Amino acid sequence: MTKFISNKAFVLGNYSFGEADRNLILLTEDFGKIQLTVKGILKSKRRDKVATEPISYVEFLLYKKGEQFIVNDFSLLESFENIRQDLNSLGVAFYLLAVLNKFVFEGYRVPKIFRLLKNSLFYLNQENDGRKQLLLLSYFLFFLMQEEGIFRMDEILEHLSFEEKEISRLLYQKKIENIVKKKEYTEEKLFFLIKKMESYIGEKLDIDISIEQYMMGGL
């Protein structure tokens, strides 16, 4: 008897497979990162076809055939329309997905990272202030470094300016509102802090990520 499994997921990426099928890269709530194929979706008349697009938050009804997950059905939980309608917000969201796609390997449950992405996208859907979005990205990278076990404050502070060190300490202490209140912590300063974190991550994990590729409107 087939055992069906219901699981929530974010679509990290997709690509077409043949004339009608679409392969999805998902970050799921219970199984971590997986890949699966949605048969016939490209020719489907379903209104919730957006559920197979990156960023979408979806509930899948799955079953396993061998080691593969097979889609029985799906329903769209959130399309994040506000993000999709704003180029800068869309760039930030795609950056989050790209970073996670490189950080997370298939076959590992990552509940904390799943919650991080969920909270980040729902926040981004309501917040289009560029400075606060860059602050979100800074916290996102800090959290991932801690989860990966590569976070060493002394090494990070070594390469930072005085203000970047202060921002980093506040991020580490999760005093986000303190950063928001200080207007001298500008978008430009947050941007360069992110660049230095990217460089640190690259050295530790050999992961190449670059925020410039996703900044639609620039600074």
C-alpha cells in the first residue's frame, strides 16, 4: 500500500525536463534539500502553476519509490507576490535561495535553516526598505556560518573596520533593532560587510557567492 507524505517546502530552483515536465530543487521542512519532478506541469491549466517557480512556499503530497520522491499533488501556500512585483526585493530573495542552494546538501534535515528561510521571505514580502533588506542578508549569512560551524568572531573581526565590527557584534548578539536605529550604518556599509562575509565563507567552504549578481537596482 502506498504511503503518502505531506510536507511543506520552498522552491529553490527549477528547470524544464522534456516538453511538459519540470524538475524542482526544494528545501523541505522534514527532509532537507531534495529534487523531484512535477509531471506535465508545463502543459497544465492549473492556476497554481506558480507553485513550481522559485521562492514559492508549497505543500506537497509525496510518496517514495525506491529512494526517489514522487509528487502526487501540491498546493500553493504563499507566492510572495509583493516580492515578485519589486525588482530589488526579488533580487534579495534570489540571493537567499542561491546561498542556501550552495550551503545545504541533499539528504540532511536542516529545520533551523528552513525556519530561517521561511521567516526571511515572509519578512521580505512586507519590507522593501533597502537598508533593512541588506541587514536581513547580513543576519542570514551570520546564521548560516554558525550552523556550518565556521563562525569564529576573532577571525571575522580581523578584517573589518570599526563600524563593521560594531555591526557584527550586534548581529552576533541578535540586537537587530540597535542596528536599525543607528542611521550611520548605511546601505553602503552593510553592503561591504556582506562582501567581506562572502569572502570569509569562500575561504572556509570554497563557496562562491556574490551579492552583486542579484542587486537589481544597485546601491
